[in-house]
Amino acid sequence: MSVMTPTEFLGAVPIDGYGPGFFRVGGKVHRGAILVTPDGVQPWGGLDDPVPLLALKGSVDVLFIGMGSDVAFPPRELTAALEEAGVMPEPMSSASAARSYNVTLSEGRRVACALLPL
């Protein structure tokens, strides 16, 4: 299990840690794919579930997409729809996405993180 280093998040919910099949956000363990925003965490249906990601329109500028253990690219249709909605998708491994989310969140930026399990 990996544990994230605490920092100042101005009331937002950070990703505390992750491991095989789970993420710990705000001190609570969540299994499976999740969507993390400064307001909290919710289950996410994965790459075939674009609705909650597109609902971020106007509330975030960057969406880190954790693709699991390895770096991969989401479907082109999803990337195009997010860009059209004004949400910049940044695909990377889930571990990198969790760390990038916390750093960007600590900077006070409008960010969210969609994570597939490791």
C-alpha cells in the first residue's frame, strides 16, 4: 500500500493512499473505480461511464484519468467529449494520477481525478 504525504487542501478531500483494488480518500477506503473531486468521492463505472466526467463541465479545468497500473489512453471519443466540454483530460497511471491530483489540489486549482483500480 502506498500512503500519500499530508499537505494543506483548503477543505477539499485528498487521496490518502492506494493499493491493489482500492483507494483511500479522506480516510475512507473505496474499492473499484472512483471519481474524486474537491467535494468528495463517488463510485465511477469506468471508461464506459462518461456521464459523471462530462458533468464536471464548468467546475474543473483538468481531469487526471488514472488508467490502472500502466499508462494507457482512454477512448478517443471520451477524450474528444471532455475537451469539447472544456475539461482537459490528462491520462496516466492511477498512482501518478492520485499524486498529481493532490499536488494540483494543494495549489488551489480546479481539478478532479477519475481512477481505475491498480
